[in-house]
Amino acid sequence: MKWNKKALGVVALTAAAGFALAGCSSGGGDSSSSTDNASGGYKIAFVQGVAGDEFYISMQCGIEAAAKEAGATVTTQGPEKFDPTLQKPIVDSVVASKPDALLVAPTDVTAMEAPLKAAADAGIKVVLVDTTVDDPSFAVSAIASDNVGGGKAAFEAIQQAHPDGGKVLVVSVDPGISTTDARVEGFQKAAEAADGFDYLGVQYSHNEPATAAEIVTAALQKDPDIVGIFAANLFAAEGTATGVQQAGKQDQVTIVGFDAGPAQVEQLKAGTVQALVAQEPATIGQDGVEQAIAALKGDPTEAEIQTGFTILTKDNIDGDGADAVYKSSC
């Protein structure tokens, strides 16, 4: 199957490739950047949405590269699961260490608002990266992909593969996450506005590939004529592909995944997943550092920054789409 990026109406932006991405760890637990080259340089903390996720590893690479250029130091931590009850103690510990700036991907729009506002009240410059909270007014900047547009593009990929329409499903993480909620919104609006398509709603995998596989297997038993599934994040896409394979529906169901980790790219090359919506995590990280340092210097900042994405297919993954693949390490 082919997807033409112009036909999808998507501006394909390549992931930032000009960084000197040195000294980045694999993203689990604590990691200190090798950027400590100036006593008195700014100290930046990065709290990931989840440790070990290639999206946040790639973001860390961008953060560390930008921090190195600015003479700042970076420490990185992340919870083992995308869960506010696990992320909040990490944020509280970081705030107690009194960094100059905190770059953070909140794991819940409501639960993480108070601890992050407390960080800002303590004089720490807070930059929201990827995800946000209900009231982000305490942050100096909020930087994220065009998630509604990405969800719309995911539907258009399915629509192009099945112009006669059919049933479509979304597998997401959990409700209350700003980014994935926006992707679902973009997909749903596009599906409901298109002739011939029946939107079956969204089901939640709790960031567990095995749960996503179970959801898809059950959905295909209930509705064996499903033609397309949008998996709203990396782990949902991994599990969705497994579920479709287990149901023997690879030739019938078009899967579009959001994010482009190495495992997903292998699925794309194998034909298990037909398209991926790749974000620009390194660019988000770089922009986050730039906004944090601007705030620390008293310079103007941008309240919101929106980055783009690239539609990856088998046709471009080994060509101009290769730079958009996320990193397992820097």
C-alpha cells in the first residue's frame, strides 16, 4: 500500500538531525549529561513520561545536545510506567534538589498540575514537553506535536487504503492524557465526517502491548469486518499489530501507529503496520531547553510551540523518512 504525503495533506517535517547527539543515556533511571563544562552553568532537570520509551530517549538526546551547546547540565529521570502516582514522587524529589529549570512530560492533565505548579512557585522555570495539564499558565512554555492533525492524518491513511469505507477503531493509552486524547479527537472527527466509515470508538490499553493485543483480538471477533485501526502510541501499536496477526487479518486490516520506535519500524518494513505518524521528539527537547534558558535569562518566551510530524511508509522509511525514526540511545 502506498501513501502519498501530499495526498494526505500533511507537511512532512523531518526530525531534527543536526544535533551533535553525544553523551545521551538509554533513558532509564537517573542519568547525568556530560555537559558539565562550566561551574555556575544552569542546571536543568528532565522528567520523562516513562523511562525506556524511545520517544523520550530521543527527546533526551535533543535536550542534552541543546544543553551542551548552552553550557548547561542535565539530569534525567522517569517513572517505570506512564502513571502520575509514580511520576509525582520523582517530580517532588527533583523540586527538592532545586534545579534552575524543569522540563517535564506530565502523565495526567489533572493529577500532575499541583506538583508542577509547586515547582514553579519555588522559582523553578517549568517547561511542559509533549504533554500538558488543564491549566498550564504557570509554565514558561508548552511544546508539543500537532496531535489533532496527526490523528486526522492517521484516519486519512486508512481512508486512502479503503476508499469504500468500513469500520474503524482506535486503541489508546488511558483517558486524561493530553496528547493521546487530542490524537483520538483528530481521528474521530475525521472518521465521523467521512462517508462510508463507521467509527467504533476508542479502547484503552493502559500502555501495555499485551492488553492492546487482547483488545484487538476481541474487537475482531465482535466486528470481523474492521478495515482500519489507529494505535495512538508506541505500545498500543505494538500490541495492535500482534492482535491483528493473531486474528489472521493482516491482509484486511490497515494499522496506522503513532510514534516510530525501532520495533514499530520493523513492523512497518514487515508489512504488519502500514503507516506510522512520527513526531519530532528531539526538536521538542531542543525547543524546551531554549525556552527554559530564555526564561532564566529574562528573555521573552513562547507560551506554546507546536512541532510537526512525518508520515512513514515502506516507500520512504529507507529514504527521506529514516531521520524521523526514534532512537534507542544517542
